[in-house]
Amino acid sequence: MGTVLSLAAIGIGLAGIAGRGHRPLQCDRETPKEWVQLGPVIWPVLNGATLGVGATSRIGFWLWYAIPAGCFLLASPVIGAGIWAAYGFVRTACVGVIWLVGTIRPDVDTTVGLLRQQDRARTTTTTLLLVLGLATFVLVGL
């Protein structure tokens, strides 16, 4: 199963880098755009509470699926909880940094600035998915 998923990650990553990427599997849900104006802390909290887990809402990148797939393949609730905790910590740290930038530079609208970086974020996550797929293939696929 790890080999199959790693090959899928490699294929999706290569297609994305070549500009032939497809939208991830997702439900098409939206939250009110006005929430963006609530700032970089309240907006993500409201979005998270409203949309729930990523698979039930709009996902902008295939890399998100690596988290539940990795937890499933490892077949360990403890390691899976650790993976989700690390993911949550990184997301929380990112929100903290965004909040800090907004506090230091109140003249800069960090939320809208982040939305403008959507293409860069998609390219970065696609590249990371490709690297993860290659590393997984080397570790379990050979």
C-alpha cells in the first residue's frame, strides 16, 4: 500500500510541477469572505470550527492527504496522534507568526497578503508532495 501511495504522490507531484495538476478531491464549501477582515487569528479559528476536517471542505493542495494516509499506513494510534499533533503545532505556530507580524506592522494586511501567495503555496506543497512520494518509495517501495 505504501508503494502504491508513494507512486500516486510522485505522479500527482510531477503533474502539478508540469502545470497539469488537477484539483484535489474535496467538497466545495465556503465560509463568508467577510471573515477575512476579522484578522489572522479569528478568521482561521472560525473557518476551522465551521468546516471541520479538511476532507469535508475545500482543500487547496494534495499534500494534505499525506497526513491521514501516513497515519493509516503506520497503523499505530500513538504515532498517528503524534503526526496530527505535529501538524497542529506547525499550523498554530504559523498563525502565531502571522499574528505577530500583524501586531508589529499593523499597517500591513497579512491575511490578504497570504491569500495573494496562493500560487506560491500550491507550488511549494506540490514540490513537498513529490519529495515525500520519492522518499516513501525509496524507504518502502524497493
